[in-house]
Amino acid sequence: MKIIARIRNDFKEKFGIPRQSGILDSFKSRIVFEPEYRVKEALRGIEGYSHLWLIWEFSEAKRAGFSPTVRPPRLGGNKRMGVFATRSPYRPNPIGLSSVRLLEILDTADEGTVLIVSGADLLDGTPVYDIKPYLSFTDSHPDAVCGFADEVKGYLLDVDFPEELLAKVDTGKRESLVRLLADDPRPSYIADGDRIYTFSFADYEISFNVENNLLTVTDVAVR
Amino acid sequence: MKIIARIRNDFKEKFGIPRQSGILDSFKSRIVFEPEYRVKEALRGIEGYSHLWLIWEFSEAKRAGFSPTVRPPRLGGNKRMGVFATRSPYRPNPIGLSSVRLLEILDTADEGTVLIVSGADLLDGTPVYDIKPYLSFTDSHPDAVCGFADEVKGYLLDVDFPEELLAKVDTGKRESLVRLLADDPRPSYIADGDRIYTFSFADYEISFNVENNLLTVTDVAVR
């Protein structure tokens, strides 16, 4: 498998990345092709598509051996489901699949032609194996039944982000950040309101705790 | 990349496979896990999903080197588009992506637990790298704009299948076969009404010609 491109964005560490693509419509990423694939002709016609598929490597989630079951964070982290019934990164082949919205095709001096997309749930630097156009007549099944994922899809936390802390964050990144926090970036639902979690986003280290359904930001450090 | 499963169905050769998944709702395939991944627990919860993603290898479409453009058959075979703007098999990594409908989960004596799916546009024996649940709230974009694919998506041939020839085909396979022919299995649109094409489906060798928008079956041989 050849790396054709890498994603560039503000997700600097795994903790805090939304668990599904599309959650962050406002969140932009840049797809930068590797020098070998930096050929503008390879993108001819892509401007006609509103959405793309990215097939990529779960580069931060490698595990030795095959574990037939995983514990989805959205089920509280203590219930096991078959790996093929989940989108967990811990699968026989660490391949991720995300649909993104294509916003712009930019010719740059340093990086050749890059794609600007929104909604990518990929860590900065993630290797991309393939980019395909999204074809609604075969890829879209709005009425698909989605098992246990259907039961938890509306799950969001309330977010209390004190004004003096929010003021430290670049205005253009506030909406994405609050949406990320509401999505509950904890690895599992640990009933421990005293625990302080930290995660990195763009140039910020955000500290927070969660009690019941309320996430409270306790600190914002600028790196 | 590890092969986790192989597809089993009536598509015995590449010529004649529909160009996109989902076209053949009536056409069933069986997903047979490799012995190492033949573990029923790995499927726990999958019964709750109506659709799955298959990520698989274009095992019959390997080419040396990177060609930035391809000629999509649906554009007549003589217009070049960027490879990343198409679902062509001739891409840097020969990875295919297909959504299928999950019909049944069967415990078998010989092959362990197998998945019965419909709509798979994969050749018999194709290696499968991953199976993921289809999540409508992130994967479904019914209003996605689909570039040149939108312009050609309604394309179908009229099919003239003489009754005495159709009688040779198993009744359960007739509908799929006619639908496959309407989808125009020719590699490109060659304006040559005299040319006879042949393709294999299940136990049959179907011969046909195409003139203007009419495909006429000229022979059915049973293997």
C-alpha cells in the first residue's frame, strides 16, 4: 500500500478526534499529495463532486494480533461488540473510511495542488491511501438501519465553557472546539466527576471534567 | 494488508460486472471468512445493520506504475478523467469500496459463519480487506453532487432477449442477467453493430451485439 497523500489539520493528537466523519462540518483539513502523486491531471473532474471518500490508515491505532471484539466508547466502554459491527480502529487491517465535503482545490507553491475538505475525522499527518468521488446513487442509503449506532447517535454533552477561557481561543476555532467537546472526547464513560481530562486542539490544551451530562472546561493553555 | 474474507458469487469473469455496487439488488453474494478470521464473535451486533461496506482488492486490475488519468467506460472510453475523480480500478492502491445490503448471517458446516449480501459488484473470489457497518448519519449524502457521474447515471440499454434463449437460463437468475445486460457490459462504446460480445455469468456464456441503444442476445451456451 502506497501513501498517496497526508492530511493536515488542527487535530494534533488522537484524543479528542470526533468518532465519526461529518460531525465537524465547520472543521477544515488540507489534503497534501506526496511528491510522486502531486500531478494535477490526477484530479481532473474532481471539481464536479461535492463529497469524496478518503481511505486512510489508522496510523495511531496499531495492535498486534486479531481481537474479534472491541468495546465501543459510545456504549460506555464496557460492552463488547464484534469488530466488523463497529468502525473501531482496532481491526485486522487498520483502514479508515471517511466521507468529506470538498470545499476547494488550491494550487500552492509549496505543496502543489491541494484539496481543502471539511468533516475529516483524521489526525494531522494521517496517511491517505485513496481518494474516490462520492456517488450518491450507489453510496447513499439514508434509510439504512444502523444497529446500536442508531441508539447512541443523538448523544451529546452540554458544554459549559467559561467566557474568560473561551476568550483565549481564536474566534474562528471556537465553534469547532465546542462541538468537539459536546461529542464527548473521553475514551469511555467513566463515572468520575473529579477526573480532569486534557486534550489538544490546534495550539490549545483544553482541560475539562464531566459530571453526568455536563462537560465543564477548567483550563485553556496556549502552546 | 491481510485478506480477511473472499466473496463468492456468480461473477466468474471481470467482463460483465456492473460498474457500481447497488445496481444489482437482486444479485446475491456470499462472504466467506478466511480460517483465521472465522470467528463468530467478530460479527456480534452486525445483525442490527441493513448495509455494510466492503473494502476489497481490485485483484484483476493490477497495472505497473501510476497513470494520473483513466478513460471511464461510461464516457465512451475516449475521454480522460483524473483517477481520483473516478472509481476506476486502475489507481495507485487497487482498493475497491462497495456498499452492500446484508440479507442473512448463516452458520455453515464447511465455511463457518458467512454473510449473505446483495448488490456486490465483485468478482467471484475477490479478496476482502475489511467489512464495516454502514452508518447512515455519516455515510449517507443523498444530495451529493456527482460530477460527470450524474450525467450518465440513467444510462441503460434496451435488451432484446429472445424467449427460446432466455428459457435456457435458470429462472432465478434471469432478472439479474437482463439487468446486467441493460447496464451495458461492453468495455467502451464501440460503434460497431456487427461485433459479437461474450460474457460469462453463473454457468452461462452469453453472446450479444449492440446497435444504437439496443442489445440483442444472440446465443446462450450452458457450460
